[in-house]
Amino acid sequence: MIGVMWRPAVAAWAAAGLMALPGAAAASEPTGVWRMENGRVTVQVAHCGPNLCGTVVGLKKPRDDKGRPRLDKENPNPALRQRPVIGLTILSNMKPQGNSYWTGTIYNPDDGNTYSSNMTLQNDNTMRVKGCVASVFCRSMKFVRIE
């Protein structure tokens, strides 16, 4: 599952998003399938209307210890807690903000919260996701294009 990588050292902090290093430029857009560098989650980024979104299409550990699919059990809406994590849209409303840079939100199924996020292509095959709480506590992760 997405698990530990999203758990912050401080209780109020948990997020993820995509961001490149300053000055990085890429010739393409981030549509395609991306795997987190540690292999825990695979996300498909696609156009959703005029913006981009990202849907979980794979997990390193798609089942819990009892063999059941991982669920969105921390969702604040009890009616949504039985949804499988695979298939969840976690990157939403990612709007272009310039050269290879998008901003929007990211949902973290490990804590049921949604955070501000940005994503940037470092090159055609590397992308960083950055998610922030109050623009102060942020976490960044590297994704590698697999399709």
C-alpha cells in the first residue's frame, strides 16, 4: 500500500505531490503510467477535462494480511471506506502553470486527507510529486515513467 511513505513525523503532516527541480524542463506532458521510485504505487496520469488527474492502477502490496484488496478505509466519508485503493483518483484538478508544471490536489488514502499538490516533469521519464499542508509541511516523491 502507499503506507509508511506518506506518514509524517508530525501528526499534522502527510502528503505527496509531483515536482521537478527548479529550472528543469521537459518536452512532453505527464500523461502516462508512472511508478513511485520505491515501487509502492503506480499511477496513471490522464486528461480529465481541461486538466490532469492521476488514478492508482497498481500497488506493490495490493492485498492486506488477510488477502483482501486494500481499501480506502480512512476516508472521512463512511460510505466510501469500502472502495478499493486501486482505481482511486488521487491527483485531481492538476492545472498547467507553466513549463512542465501543474498544481492541484492529492488525496492520501492512508490518512483520508486531501492536500495541495504540484507536479513537475524533470525530464520525459522522471516526475516529482509534492504535497503540502498549509504550504509549510511538504513531502516530495519521485516517479518514473513505465508507459
